[in-house]
Amino acid sequence: MALVEATDELLATKKAAIKWPNDVMLDDRKVAGILAENTWDGRQLLAIVGVGVNINTPPADLAALPSPATSLAIACGQDVDRGELLKALIRRMNHWLEQPVPELFKSWQSRLWGRGQRLRLLDLGEEHEVIVLGAAPDGSLRIRLPDGAERTTTTGELIL
């Protein structure tokens, strides 16, 4: 949520969305991704989180990517100051660290990309046409299959 809101703050008129489970979308194009890695050292669980944002990436570089992508500079029509994005991200992270988890979950649901839309889900080597129903509190994706059955998944990727 913090990255989505920081992006909105810089663009002023765009509304970024969260593509389950870890991408940020602008106008159905990926603008950022978040990767979390966990490790157990025998005593404690450690998590490392990385964020990659297409800030001032030119269109020619984005065209070489396998899926539709954009940059913040393209979205707002001018170069974006990386420092301003970082400050906005930290402000929004601090905000969300002070909020109760149900409030964060509610905001995440409201910004979930593809909700109510018919999309393809590539899941464990199989492709399914699904309707995105939302996310569950545990982070899984709630979907409806063509036969009307509803289920959740913790793996896979949504495809336009």
C-alpha cells in the first residue's frame, strides 16, 4: 500500500493498483514489483524485502520487456525525482506501520487490480480463466472458476 500511495502522490492524477501478489500497476502496465525472501537461521525468521520501480525508464527500454510495462516518467510526462519518491514511500510506510492490520487489509482490497474482472491465472503450470474475487486476510487470492466454483490460491500469476 505504501508504494501504491507514494506513486499516487507523485503522479497526482493516476491511481496505481496492486496486482496480486506483488506488482504495482498503472493503466494495466507494470510499474513496480516487490520481492520478499524469507530465511530461518535456526533461531528466528528473517525477511528481506526489495522494491523495484521503473522511475525514469524510457519507452524503448520498456518495450524489450516480456509483459506490458510503464514508468513513472511516462505516466506523468516528465522525469521523476527518485528522492521525492523515496520520501513519499517512507511517509506512507510510517503511516501504515501505525494502523491496525484490518485497516491495511481494507485499503489493499480497495486497490486490488483486476477485482471483478475475467483474467487468466497461470498456476502450477496450468492456465485457468478466472474472475478475481479479492484477497483473503492470509494473502491468498480468492477466485471463481468458469464452473462457478470458488477457491483460493497462494501461487500463480494473473495475466491479462
